[in-house]
Amino acid sequence: MKNHNPAGRNLSFASTGQRLVVTVVFVVFAALIWAAWTGRYDREINTFASWLQRQYNAIVH
């Protein structure tokens, strides 16, 4: 069976760069899921939020 391609060209697949970007995105999502599963995500977000609060207070005062 033949795939129909209305563009009239051969089918093209993802380039190496595109595959690398997809792999990086997959790894980032996997790391976020792992961090949420182990509870580290909340600690990291709280650390970042307190740092952001300190920066805001330093700018305002």
C-alpha cells in the first residue's frame, strides 16, 4: 500500500535537530514528573518563591 502525498514530493521525516529538540523536551518533562512524584518539586518551587520574594523586597525597599 502506498501513502498518498498531495504535495507531490517524497515523504520527509524529522531532521536530527528536530529529533534532538524532542528528546530534550521529553527529558525535561520526565524530570518534572519525577520531581513532582518524589516531592522535590514543591521544595524547589518554595525555595525559588522565597528567593523571588527577597528580590522583590530588596527592589521595593
